[in-house]
Amino acid sequence: MREQTLSNVPLFEGLAPDELSLLAAECSERRIAAGERIFREGEPADGLYVVETGAVSIIRDTVGEPVQRLARLGPGGYFGEMGLLDNGTRSATAIASEASTLVHVRKEHLIGLLQQRPLLAVKLRAAIIRRHGHNVASAVELSGRREVRTRIDTQVDLELPDGEVLSVVVENLSPGGACFRGLPRTWTPGRSVRFALRLPEGEPPLALEGSVAWTAARGTGIAFHHRDPRTSQEAIRRAIRLLLGR
């Protein structure tokens, strides 16, 4: 199965059957749950991945910056090649959009193959250049959207209508919604929720209401419902600045 998966990757077209078999034998398989992070931006690049089943999203989620989805890859798609040839680090974050099976081609095995096959090295460099151009174009396109969420990644308290206080992590926030880690498992998709987000610097809590849009291993997504959209959106933008200490 691994050999068949690798043979469908354009990068490895032209490899002799014995080379493909050797590469497949050196690879490992990873099963990833929906919402699980595969690697994070800034980590050392230790190899590339090929999607065997499922789907993976490639995002940029630097704290204080808009969260940007650069690509969604299905079976046969590969990612993680950026930074492999220059001892670099991951230039983006990879998260499983759904339960997925991945083939991991470790860096040391790939480099060994590149040394034997100079043409493959040329193809890999060309693929990296194309991917970089695609990422830049995606970032420019996303920057014009109003609902791009800002990465926060900080501990906050949510006060519920009955007085209960939940200590959670707000991963990202925008006028349209947010992602929290640590919410109760009873907060399932479709559930209506109301809470007040406590803010720093003695600011009054920000009252929010909405519904649970999705749940995953990495957190829970809330879609906000605004009674006065203009006022609420400005209040949320101000909350983002306060949470980031700006």
C-alpha cells in the first residue's frame, strides 16, 4: 500500500521499481485523528508526508497574526517538503481535517535518495519553489477577507449565566467566532451557548452568544450570533487587542 501511495506522487515519478520499494520500506505510517496537529510552524523539518487517506489542512497560525489556511490536501497530496534541503524549520502548521493515514518519508532517507538521483533533487527544489509561490498567493488572497481569525493562544476565563467559571484557552478569535480548548464535552455541535469573556486590565467582561459549530481533538469552534453586529464586532476587535497586550 505504501509503495502504491508513493508511486502516485508526481515528485517520485521516474523512480525505478527497486528504488521505490526501498523508499517505501524506509517510510513509516501514521494514523492521525481529526483535528490532531501533525507539526507546528517553527519546528525542525524532519521529513515530508504523503496523504494516503483523509485530508490535511496547511495553515499559518502565528500568535497575534491572522490564521490563514494555505491548502487542503487529499489522498496523493504531499506536504512538509519546505525546509528539507537547507536544514530549515516548518514554515506552516499541518492539522488533520479528518481522520487520516499518512506516509512519513524521513529526511535522512530522502536526502540519501537525492544524493543518488540528482534529477529528483531538481524536481524537489522546483516543487518547493512552486509551493512557496502558492503560499504567498494564498496569504495575499486571505488577507483581504474580513473573517480571518487572529491567533491568540492564551488562558482566559469564561463566565456562564449560572455563575460557573470555565478556565480555557482561546486559540483564535474573530468577530465571527472563536476556537477554545478545554470546553466541556457536553458542548456539542448545534448547542446554543452564552458566556462572558473576562478581559485583562480591569475591563468589563465581553458578553457573547452563539452556537457550537464543530468539535475536534484540538478544540471547539463557536460561531457567534450578534444582536448588534456593528457594536459587537468592534468590541471583539478591541478584546483581541487587549488579549494580545496591544
